[in-house]
Amino acid sequence: MTDPYIPIEHMKENIEDINADIELQYGQRNMERNIAYILSLVEARLKEDGELDDEIPVPSVEAAAKTIILLIDRPELPWETICREKRVKHVVEYLFIRARNHPDEVHDFVDSLLRKYLPEIPPQMIRTYLNAWKQIAGQQKPSGFTDEILYPEHSEKILDTLHFLLQGEVGRGAALVMVCARDEGLVRNIAHAKIVTEFRHVTKTAYNNYLHERFTDKEKKNIIGTLRTKIGYTKEDDGRIVFLSGKPSRKSVFVQLWRMMKSLAE
């Protein structure tokens, strides 16, 4: 008995779903865990009044040099692991917590350290970390689904609109919305294991049962009209998306920074 034929486009979805399931089962990549660990250090230093305790002394040159080498040259090591050494944890807190409200002080320290003791490590790499963490500290981590948004600078409007359209939808309706968002070129991977990180009410079996259904043009037209109106974009004849004027929101900027931070470890 031969195996049933699986269309190639269905196989692609299945493989993406498998990859997403692997991440859910075995955990996040190192950079995502590292960011979560830093956020936990920030949370631990919040006072009862909500102010951040950033009174962290300048670390020793030796400890700082060792820590920076670990961060840059040993990306396979989780930061929580290297921070078991107290002096390394002290440096990490100085680099990523002290820098939030005292960026010039930390930048000067790091630049001096790099120039004098670690000239082979690109200074821009460290400054990029510091600038990103100034924005990340204290913010809520974006869901895994935000990585699938093709226009991160408009991520807040895209997510708000998808949440609006997915209210009360767990199966066919949810699949229709996500297929339209993908076909419009707003998002990439719409496998259940990806979207459920943002839309937790969508059930896997009900959603997957309709993911490859041929929805009618009328059904798609209604959803696409709402996407274009609420997000604020049009499409050219060649398929290009043109967004209406407007500055990216703070949340959208944060999503862009989050992606940048993760890309540094890839």
C-alpha cells in the first residue's frame, strides 16, 4: 500500500509546523532565553515603588574582559549559566541594567575596555547590545508570532487588527483570517504552533482542519477589506504594499529591536 500523495504546499506547512512544535517542546534558542534571563534580572532590581535599582558599581577590568569574551565568542553558553560566577553576573548587570539610565557611563567604560584590552572585538557589536537593551529593559517580550510579521515597523497595527478579526474564532474563521493575512503579504508562517504563541484561544485541530480549505472570493474579500482599512495600507498592481503615512509606534519599534537582538546570535 502506497502512502497518500501530499501536495508540496501542504508538506511545506507541515514542516513549518513541525519546526515550530520542536521549539515549543525543546525550548527557545539561546538568544531568546538570554533576553528572558536579562529581563528577570531587571525585574529582580525593581523597587516597591517601581523604580529600578541601578546602583551597580563599575566592575573590574579583568571581570569585564572575561564577560565580554564569553558573551561574544561563546554564544552556545546560556547567559544564566555564565552568571553563576558572581563577578560575571555583576558585569552583565552593569552592562544591561546600569546602561538603561546611564548609557554614556557604560558606553565610555566599554569603549575604553575594547580599545585597550580587546581590540579584536568590534566595538559596534557591544554598542548595539547596549542601545537595544536601553529599550528592551522593562518591556514585555513579544510572542514568537511577531517573527512572522513581514513589516515589523507596522507590527502593532497588524497584531491589533488580527486580534480584532480573530475574536471568538477558533477553527474555520481563524484559518480564513490567517490565510488572508498571509496571502496579502503581511505575515509569513501561519502554522498553528506559530500563531498560538500570540492567539492562544485558537485550537490546533479545528484550525488545521481548515487551513488548506479553498475559501470563497467573497469570504476573502471581506477579511482583506478589514485588514487594509484597519491597518491602513493599499496594494499596487504589482502586489507591493503601500502603508499610509505615520510614524512607527513604540511597540513596533520594540519588535524591531527584539529582532535585531536575536539576529546578533544567528
